[in-house]
Amino acid sequence: MLADFLERHSDLPVPYSVDVLVFPGIDKGYAIQRAAVERLAELHDVAFKDQAGHYTASIEFGRASYRMVAISEEAYARHSALMSYQDSVIPDTPSRVERETNTRINIPAPENYGRKCECGALADKGTSLCRKCRSRSRWNRRKAPFSREGDQW
């Protein structure tokens, strides 16, 4: 029915992929849920995965997939504990004036810089090399006593 609907309404955007999730026997216990996942995997010759309490098997149809998931009580408890903090932290929303102020680009004045380094970057005032080239030269000086003749750094 979905495919027919999308075909009749070709002007609507279509999803890039479709992932159908099935949770078998949610009220019947984890062992029965795992058995359903294993049965799907066996019937359709696909592998099942057990990842941190999520037992899954999926069948791919191009960009569409059918995935059966069994979730253990421990995994559900971990998720519930994590989500219990959901409303504990509420970020402050900046006012319009703060947003306008924060979007301005603060470019340092040219007098704070000296000339250009050999690599093309701006060097600090009073130096001929940029910070990266100065750091690289210090590193090479420290390594120089340990280099053998003919080695190149």
C-alpha cells in the first residue's frame, strides 16, 4: 500500500531507505523473543547478532530491511537509567542580542602579527617563523643528537 501510495503521488519525496523494526512477544520474556529472532535467522539463512543485550537478525532488500530485535531486561534497564537524566540538564538559550554578538568574526588587528612565515602562515610579531614551524624546529633539534648520518626527518 505504501508503494502504491508513493507511485500515485510522485511529487512527494521518498525516503532513502526503509528499516522495519519488529519486537516479537514483548510481554512474553527475553527467552521467547530470542527464539523468534533465531527462528527468523534460521528460516531465511541470515546471521543473528548479540550486541550488549540487543539480539537481532535482519533481512536486506536493497535499501529496505526487515529487522527483528529482542532486548534483554538488563539492556532495557541501562537505557531507562540513561534516559532518567534526559530532563536534568536544560541548556540556556541565548537571546537575539547574544546570538548577533556571537556570530561576529573577531579578526585580530594586523599590528599583532609580524611578517609571513616561510610556510605562508602569519608569524607572531618579532619572530620570523609561525608557531607550527617553531615547534617543528624545536622537535628536530631535540631529535638531532639521536639521528644517524644520512637519516632524514
